[in-house]
Amino acid sequence: MVLIFWQGIISLHQKTFLEALARQPSVSKVLMVVEQDITPYRKNMGWEVPVIDGVEIIKAPTKEQLAGIFSTYKDAVHVLGGVRVGKMMTMAYDECVRQKGRMGSLSESYNKAGVKGKLRHLKYFWHKLRYYKHIDFFLAVGKEGVNTYTSLGFDPKRVFPWAYFVSVKVPVVKPQPGDVKRIIYAGRIEEGKGISRFVAELATSSKPYLMDIYGGGPEEEALKNFVADKGLADKIHFYPFLKYDELVTRYVNYDWVVLPSTKKDGWGVIVSEGLLNGLKAICSNICGVHWAIKSNFNGVVFSWSEEGNCAAAIDKALEDKGFADSNTIRSWAEGAVSAEAGAQYYLKIIDSVYNGKAMPDVPWENK
């Protein structure tokens, strides 16, 4: 079986998943076609262009080269990162339709807020009328993604809940938990990520904690000033973006990972990485990854729309009672959000779509 993935960039979030797919006995070839290797935005976050073992990568194909990929691999299963998103993806989509290729779409929900949101909805409704009959399946990221594409009228039997499946190296020895709960946030310091708002709620807690924030952004200076003004500089520390390989080695030093987004956040890989390290997670219900957070097991989910809900979630996290231990969470995450779990789930989806097998269980709903 030949599997071809069309993406905007060579993404770190796809690396270990694609490598796991390439190792599966039934897969003869995995090919990744990208428009460019990386964006300046990701470079500023400490990303580097990853090497993806066992996967052939084609960058910025011409129109002729692109058509040749479809004609060379006539029986391949193609997954496109969105419907007609960007110049290359638009050409790939049209060529796949023209050559009657087997095609799926990997899509997050689109932002529906405001006037632009209404215009996006009209655009996607037009895509539905004209193009969706050619798409064999959707890999819809998070509950919001599933709701978006089923509400547009796509057959629910062809919409499969999806995550960003990753694997990380977990240290053999993990420090013993202490009385002071340690929290990690890594990402942009900006309004949509909700980190300034979260810190303001955290500042009201009388329970012991330490929080490390890795990243930067437009709200960075204001947040640092807030922390200083509140006399919390001994509790909340700031670090610049780290290279990805270095960042993932830091998780072992924490008890909780936080992702408090206030605006659309398709999944939230930082939470998956934390769970795979045995951390518990606290995140808003806006993040797609909240679907994988089980109350009184591996974390706490809160809603910004309910007054006091974030503060209550923080108190529950800092009290840290009634949750599974680190080893149990890590073991669960391996079967739920790891690259290997994603690879096996994807092949079951292919079996369901093209071979008439039953729809597979969603991996992170296995508890």
C-alpha cells in the first residue's frame, strides 16, 4: 500500500506519525509532498526542518511533477491537508479529482467568528456542493472538526476523529513528585493562547506552585510586568523558545502541562507530549485535545465562558488528588495519542473506507 500526504510544510507534528506508518508491514511506501520546508513563524518557535526516516519527501513540485505523482501511484491513498488550501494543495486537489484518485482530507475546523467567519462558512459550503462528493473520508481534528464537517452535510460514516499523533523520548528516571506542583507552558504569549489570562487566575491561588513559561509573543512584556507587580517572580519564570528536541526533554521535570486557549486551537500537541511523559493536563474546552482529557484521571478541562471555572480547575490541579499516577497516564497515552497508535488507527480507517470494515474505535476514548 502506498500512502501519500500533501502538506504545507515538513511538520514536526507529522514526523513520528509518518515514521510509524512507514514501519507498518502492509505499507510499501510513504510519500510526503510539501509546498515549502518550513515557515518563518515555525522557525521563530525553535523548529528546524525535521528528517523523517523511511519517508520520501518531494518539495514544491511543478504542475507536471504533481500530475506525475498521481499517474505513477494510481492506487495510492492521498491525504490532503485541507480542501483547496494554498496553491499547491489546490492543484493537488484538482488533479486528484481529474485522475479519480483515492482521496481524504485532514482538516481542523475553520474559524467561524465574526464577518470573516461567515465568509469562510460560505466558502466551505461552496466546497461541499462542488467538491465533497470526491472526498472519500475526512480526518477531522478534535470534536469541533467533527462537528464542522458533519454539520456541512458530509456522511458521518466517513468523518473520523483525528489528533496530531506524536511520540517523544521519555527519560527512564523521572524525579519524585514534591509538595510544590510544577506547571509548564510552551508556546506563543498572545491573546488567543490565553496564557496571560490563565496566569492572572493562577496569581490568586494560595496553594504552592512553580510555573515555567517557554515562548514569546506580543503579550510577553505585559505578562512579565504583571508577574513582577504581583510579586510572583519567584514562582513564575520565563524562558525563550527552545529548540524542539531540547524542549521535549524538559517535560520530565513537571507535574502539569497547561494549554488555556481562548480562541480556536485545533488540537494542542503540547498536551499530547505532556501526557506521553506522564504529566496531567489542564486545558480549556476550546482546545481540540480536551477530548483526550478524562476527569479524575489525566487532567482537568475548564471553560472560559463560565465565571470562576478556570480558578476552580487550577485549585483542583494544585490539590492534585484523585488522578492516576504518572506511569498509568504515560501507558494510557501510548495507546491513545502516540505515533504508533495513530498509525494503527489510520490503517483501520483505510480498511473501513475502502474494504468495508467497521469504523474503528477512537484511540483516546479507550478509557
